[in-house]
Amino acid sequence: MFKQTICVSALALFLWPTSLLAQASQTTPNEGAHSTRAINSGAVRGVVKDNSGAVIPNAKVTLTDQAGTTRIANTRPDGSYVFRGVTPGTYTVSAEVKGLAQAGVVAVSVGPSQPAHGDVVMRPENLTQEVTVAENSTTQVSTDPSQNATQLVLKNEDLAALPDDPDDLAQDLQALAGPSAGPGGGQIYVDGFSTGRLPPKESIREIRINQNPFSSEFDKLGFGRIEILTKPGSDRFHGTMFYTVSDGALNSRNPFLTVTPDFRTQNFGGNVSGPVTKHASFFVDFERRQIDDNGILNALTLGSASEGYPIVNDRSFVPTPQQRTTISPRLDWQLGTNNTLSFRYSYLDNHRDLSGVSQFNLPENGYSRDDSEHTAQITETAVLNSKVVNETRFQFRRENEFQTAVSNGPQITVPGAFTTGGAGVGHTAQGTDRYELQNYTSMAEGRHSVKFGVRLRGYKLDFNSPQNFNGTYSFASLDTYRLTLEGLSSGLGMEQIRAIGGGPLQFTINSGNPSLGVDQVDVGAFVQDDWRLTPNLTLSGGLRYETQTNIHDWHDFAPRLGFAWSPFSGKQSGRPKTVIRGGFGLFYLRFDDTDVLTAEEYNGINQQSYLVKDPLFYGAVPPVSSLSAVSNQQVRYLIDKNLQAPYLIQSAIGVEQQLFKRTTLAVNFTNTRGVHQYRTRDINAPFPGTVNPAVPDSGIRPLGGIGDLYQYESSGLLKQSQLMVRVNTQIAKNITLFGAYIWNNAHSDTDGLTSLPVNQYNAGTEWSRSSLAITNRMFLGGSIVAPLRLQFSPFIIASSGRPYNITTGYDNNLDGIRNDRPGLASQSGPGIIASPFGFLDPNPKPGEPLISRNAGDGPNMFMLNLRLSRTWGFGTTKYAGVVGGARAHTGGGGRMGGGGRGGDAPLLTEHRYNLTLSISARNLLNRVNYNTPVGVLTSPYFLQATGIAGGFGAEQTPTNNRRIELQLRFQF
């Protein structure tokens, strides 16, 4: 009832301002970029340059609409200009520079969804020109819904400062975005599409982070959202070639290894763009990455029988090389005055010789992996009239994945010690077809900016996975594994071995038909109205509707409300200095197609999953037909018929303040309540109090002895609060910094579908800290340009530890899942383990309180990354004093956190050709950041970290604690 009331109220609030569209007066445009027309989100950007490609600062640029109304702006030091708040329609752009003549008329079609681009080319009449470098524009706050000061816009030199490795890039972007509220994390959009891989950095034109958090256009909250726009073609031939290398000789060793293995990662590629015809241009990028990687082990195994099976700490390594190749051509075509068409195709091929080998997973447990991906995109933009723009996008992706296990033998696992034997993947083949169709329309009328549209996504999975067809033996501890080996070597039978304390804790195996297919479709429709009620107050109302197949939930309405108010607008400039911004909305989570696949796969018909507790056999895998006689414990998965799509009730309030001319501070508090969160529950688990852990299959089950039934449900709850402080500043023309601190507090009774309660009949005992509850996070990045064209780009990431669970290593409640938590004993005694959490009882008595979920705190993390670059120019010299790109001016005329930067390329010289040498260091200070400790009581590593944390891209486990990369880049 609460949700339906909100939806009706929000729809009413949306409709009443929208109904005033026809009556609202249209403001008259003024000169410059800051007019009352800035209520609309349309913009025109471009660069003024000569016919050799040299940019021209301080040029006078005129924007003219079809009625003859003009607006004037001057180009910045990097030759760029921008007109903001432009009503959708068709315009011409012209430039005036003493001694130069414009090569031709430039026409642009403006839409509110993305800026229009119009570069002006000037023909020289006189090669002598005096240039006065004007001051860069400043950081500002705004009441525009899309100009929130908590966002970050990265272009040009900011992009150049980011990592070139695509996996390192993804990690740093996620750190910049900060934690998203609720489960699932943030979302990455590439050219407006919600699915797809991160493109190579060379093909990225702009990155927007955390923009307009409560827009109904998006299904997820804006905090944590990353939007990536790729580069279009150009009217002249330009290109880049690069080579990046990191060698183990430059790096520091992994502290868990006594020797440093050979390591090298190489990345090379480039791009080229240029005209095809007068109305079409192209852009093509290519990238090849080759990593001579290693699987770093830190496992505890047993030595030979002749030595008495001693515990051996295996700290060796195994080469696990991988190769990745991508190519992405793009074609942009101006169909006419009001229509543009863009095509983009992307191909990815990734091969890893030995995957899955790291820490506890020994080489016998590895598998090879081959992935390929084909993506085709088409976007058509139509300016229907001066106030309406329509955009249609379509994407199709084909993904193929193949995995082949090194060994077909049964898998053997001892939690917190080692895993060996067959990997369990067998020979897996998966093909996935994904398509996405969008149609969005933007309208501007007076003080209203309206956008509405629909998104349709479809998925088709073809799956052939004999997962765990080889069987898995699980042991409780190394001691029980040693007793088993000793008993077998002495000729004892399994009953005798169990009598002395040995034997596997359980055996699982799957059988049946491994081939399966699943289809799924989801739809999302939205409408959004941003209403500039007064010059210092903007109200935003929106409504989104979502639904999908495979679950019976058809009423997912998501209202969104927002406001931005400037109580103390500047009287002289008219620019706000303080903005109070708030919002409220519902955000739904979809039920993933892979979870539908799991339920179909293990429904007891397509495949059968058998669980044998305390088996009286070991070694060779018995026929499945014989297991039915031994145990009737068949495991099945099913989807609750009442399952609903979870949703997050999100509210936020914040203050954005312009502290100085080039500095903004944003403080936001968000509150999230997650309802109907996903969990899995064994609906046929034995009733508490009826189980004797020493007797297999004991206990009374509500549905009788038909085995465990794992049901996907939406009965969980989440409560989360976050405080976010962000600062963006341009201290000087050559120093730009941006940073944030995020405090986070989250509690829940589930961590998603992989989370099962210890007591299947009382989920209230699971209420505790969520796995999302990383209390403190911060990052600081920027760009510093020193003399001699040296550019320093630091990036600091720090966070407190992630919570983790403490478990016994046993299946005390006989529900088939080894996630049981120990009890909290009042005092020490036989079998009681002393710990920082108190006295822990691995076999808790009925009524004994259990340690809370996620009671452990992982180690803190601190990492300083630094990039140093220097550019040399040669070849044809451009105009004296004219600077390409930004000429060591990091600001580039734009702003961090709400604006972005202009220009063609970062820190280019006045020459035709530019050569840049870069040195990058990840974890420059060589600080050891440990991974999450082992939380299994029976592990010899209990409460100890067994490796170093990530932050090193695609490496399975980091070979080096500090990594140094060298890059050579040539641009023309």
C-alpha cells in the first residue's frame, strides 16, 4: 500500500507542471553562455582551429538560430568554446579571427540529451598572429539537475591521467564513483547502453560520474553511475599509436613469495580518425594486451606418506598467461540538416591458458578459458523541430565463453587450506545474445525540459555446463584429511577411518542434461520534467515503470522527485554561490537471467544434484544410480512464486557551495531502505532442535526426506546511510584536484541470492552488518603541470576494511550449506576457541547465541598511484603562440565536477607531431594491502590474510606489490 500511494502521488506531481507546457512563456535568449535559456540541457561545443589542425584561442564565436537571434562567446586557451542552455533546434556557428577566414558554414542540430559539436575551420590569410591567453573558466554550482556538484566529468588530460589497462581503468572509475547505495553496485553506460564492456581508453571521449542521481531515465541511482561516451570521427585525419610495458625487473615482489617470478604485461594499439565524405567520418581503434601472468599460491597441503603427511605451506607460483585483442570501428554520418546516424562495431577476444589458480586453488584445479564478444550499435538522432529531438538506439551483443578443466578427476576441497582435483567446469560452453532498443524524446518549452522514452532489453542464454559432473569431496579440516590418507595407506575401510575421526564431511555430484536455454525480456519506460520554476529554483518530477518476464511482478512503478534551490544567488553575476539539492525515489533491481538458468538447471528434471553426508566411500566416483540407494538427498533450486523485484527507497539532501572562484564543496546525506531483497532459503531444512550433527540425515523436515529445496525469495531487508563530501578545485591554471570522503553504515539480513540464513525458519537472526558496510572511503586525484611540460597525475585511494563472516567449517544444521556460525560461549572449555570476538563454540548448543553475521573486519587499504608524462613536438610548426590542446594548462577551459574540459588533446605542443613518454606506478609507496582474512574456524589460517588485495587489473593474483609501467605514445 505504501508503494502504491507513493506512485500515485508522484504521478500527480509530475502531471500538473507538465500540463502547463503549452502555457509557459519562452524566455528570450541573451548573449553568452549564461542566459535564462540555461534551463534546458542542450549545449553546443566545439573547437576553432586552422586548416592544419592548430587550435585558436580568443576567437569570437557566434551561434545563430533560424530566427536570426545570435549568441556570442570567445574561445578558451585550448581553442574550445561552449554555449549552454541552448534550445533544441538547428543553428549555424561562425568564428571571427583577425587575418583568418572561415572555410565554410558550420550547421549543428541541438538536442537536450547530449551536446552538439561544431568545429570551425579557419583558412589563414596571414601566418602572423598575436595570441593573448585568457583565463580559464571557473568551477561553478548550478540549479540545473544535470549540473550537480557531486558529479565528475573527465575529458582530455583527465583521461590521459587514467590507467591504460582496461581493468585498472574500471577499478579506478569505480573508486571515483564511490559506493552505490544498496546491492549490485554502480552501473556503467557506454554511449547510452546499459550493457557492455568498458571500451579501450583510446576510444573514450568523455566520462561522466554521478550525474543527475534521481533522473527517471535510469533504472539505478545516479550515485555510483558511470556514463562513457566514445569518440566520433573527425573532419581531418588524426591518429594515435602507443606501446605500454611493465616488467618484473621494475616492480617489487609479492610479500607472500620468497622469489619473484617472471612477469611482463604489454599493451599496444592506437586509433585513427578522419573524413569519409563531406557528410561522413570514421574512427577506428585497435588494442592488444598480453600479460605473462602468474597464479600465486599460499595453500596448506600435506607432504608425502614417507614423511608422515606433514603440513606444507605451498607458496609457489604457476604461469597463467593471457591475451586480449579488441578492435572497434565507428562511422558517423550526417544524413541531412536534422538527422545524424552513428554505427559502431566492437570485437573482443580474450584467452587465458590457466585460469582459477590462486592462493588455495592448486594448478590441478585450473582450467583454460576463451571468451569472445561481438557488439553492434546504431544510433539515429532526429531534430523534429526547434523544440523536439528524438533519439533511437539499438545494440546487439553476442558473447561466447568456453572453459575446459585441466583434470576430470573429482575435486577435493579443505576450506581455508587448499582445493585440488578437477575444477568442476568440465567442458563448458555458453552463448549469450543480448539486445537493447531505446527510443527517447526530449522537448523544451518555456521553463520546462521534458524527456520521455522506453527501453527494451532481451537476453537469450544457450548453456552447456556439466558443472560438478566430476563430483566434489569436502573435508572439514586438514586433520580429517590427514587421518583419511593415513587410514587408506594402512588399508582401513571408510567406516574404520570415520571411527578414528577421518573421512569427507560430504560428497556432492550433479548429473543429467547439461544443455539448457533461457530467454528473458525486461522493459523500462519513463517520463521526466525539469521545471525552472524561478531563476533560483528547479523542480524535477519523474516516473518510471519496469517489468520483466520470468517473475510474476507487473506493478513496479518508480516515482522520482528532486529539487535544486539557490537561496543566495549572486546579485552581480547572477550565478548561484550556494545550492541546496535534494531528492527522493524508488529504484528497482531486476532478477538476473543467470539465476533463472540456475533454477531451471537444478529443478530435479534437467539435472539432478546429489548430496551425500559423511560418505562411506572416497577416491573413485561411484555411479549416480548407486547414490540414490545410499542417500535420497537430492538438491533442487526453485523460484518462489511470490518473488518480487526488490526496490530501494532512496532519499538525499545536500548543500553545494562555491568556496572560491575555482573551488566547489558538496556535502550530501543519503538514506536507503531496501525492501524485498533477494535471499536463498532451504524450505525443506530440518527443524531446529531436531538435528543431531553426529547422525547423517537426522532431523525432521517439513516436506519429508526428499532432499534440500533451495528457494529464491525476496524477503530480505536493508537499511543504509551514507555521508558524502566532495571537493573539486582548480588551485591554479596548472593544478586541478578532486577528491571525496564517504562514510557508510549498512545493516541487512541478507547479502543477496548467495546468502542463506543459518536458521532457515528465523531470518531475524541474520540481522547484522551488511557486507556493503565499508565504513570509510576516500579518494584524491588530479593533474599538476610543472615546468618543462611535466605532468603529474596522482590518484590516492583509501578505505577501511570490508566485513566478513566467521563460520565453523561444518554443516551443523544439516541444510547442506557450510555457512554455520559458531556460538558465543561464556567461558573457555574443551573445543572452545579463544578469539578477538570472545570464546567461540564450533558446535553451539541449542539456545546458545551465535556470533553475528559479518562480524569480522577486513584490513584497511591505502594505495597511491602516480603518473608522470612529458611531451615533445616536432614537424610543422603551428602559429607562434598558439597552443594545441591546453598547453600545460590543466584546466583546459572546463571544470571538474559539473562541466568537463575542452580541446582536442592534452598537453600537445605547437607542432604537428607529438611524442609522449609516461611512467605510471600503481601502489607507489609499496604498501602491503592484505586481502580479506580467512573466517573458517577449522582453517590453520583462521583470521589471517593469505594474499595481497587487488588493484592490479586483469592479474589473477598480483605478482608484484608495486607495478611500474612505461608508455610511449605518438600522436598526429
